[in-house]
Amino acid sequence: MEDMLQVEGVTKIFKNKRGVKDITFNIHKGEVYGLLGPNGAGKTTLMKIITGLIKAKYGRVMISGKDIENYHERSLSEIGSLIETPSFIGYISVEKNIEMVSKYYKTQESVDEILSLVGLLRYKKEKPEKFSLGMKQKLGIALCLIGDPKLIILDEPANGLDIEGIVEVREIILRLKEKKDTSFLISSHLSSEIEKICTRVGIIYEGKLISQCDMDTIHENFPDLEEYFLSIIRSVSRCEG
């Protein structure tokens, strides 16, 4: 099976001793991979390393088999990401935001097609500064789609959303996976959301990837992802104790 992303031994420790340590995993083409862990576990740091926002001390990241250090521009052109909060200009229309980013990436995008995928087509003439949090998240995802990336990285996409917003974002992810065979890396501290959309999950805890498993195997051996997560954390705590 073709790997869209390979992360090998990635380590980055900050002065406060937090960060990520010897992280290794891969994501297959068309796979939705979930990073599940508590706040402060290292999820955002890892995503910033993968997208080139910060540099790892050790290890390497490969996109479609190309090391991002040696093929930086080419590799990152295959990634769309929404890390921490959506970034857009609030006082211009949704349509103008899409067009402006498309020009930056030198691509000819169908604004209507992108906005249809995320359910914002009827709002394309509106300014996003007064949008709800859920609509801002959807616009952030729309901007991720520019350039037709093969891998989309979403950092806590359900964070702060109401139930309707969470469902809408989940449906967007599943729609893109089915329609475009897009690969996803999604982080969350909510096991219920990871369980509903991911085919495989990695447990990240105190900067370490302590377990990986596909969802089918988890469901065969545990009532749900929450129980699997707690079992892994308890096992690690016993070993450290």
C-alpha cells in the first residue's frame, strides 16, 4: 500500500522539556489517521514539524517518498493544513479569500466547487468576520483544499464547535475521502470524534507515540476507543510507577 506520509524518529524538545520524542508512523494513501491524546501531549508540535512550520532536532518526514528537507517546496505543495486556528481575511468575502490564496499558490481553482465541498457556497459573497466558529472552521478547511492536496492535516477540527458543527466537519472529511481519495491526519483529545472518522489511530502521550492500532482491531477487543485509550494509558502509568 502506497504511503502518503512517513514520519521516522522525529524528535523536538523545547526548553520547558515538552515536545515530541522519537515519533514514527505512516499514513497510507486515502487513509484517515487519528492522533489521540490529551492537551499538551505534543499533537500540534508534531503537525507543525510535518508541515515545515518548525524543524525537528532529529528524524525525518517524507511526503510521497520525498524528504521535506531536500524537496521542501514540492513536498509541502501536496499538503493542506489547518493548525490551531483558521487564517483568513475577515473583511473581504469568502470568494475573495479563496481567489487570493489561489493566486498565491498559482493555481486556477473552482471557487464554487471548493465551497460546495464544505457547504459554504451560498455564503461566498459574505464576509467571514462575523461567521460562527463552525463556519470559520469550514472556511479554514476550504482554504486547505486549494491546490488539490493529497494530504490534509487538521489540528483539533472539532474544538469549540457545537454538535451541529462537529457533525458538519466530520461529513466534510468523509466526503473528501470518498470523492478525492484524500489522506488525512487529524488530531483530537476527543476519542468519540476520532472513532467516528478514522481508520487507524495513534495514541500520543507526554510527547511519545505509545500505541498504534487500526479501528477494526480496537472494536474487536474493546467496547470503544475510549476504553482502548484508557487501557493504554493505564499500562504506561503502571510501567512508569
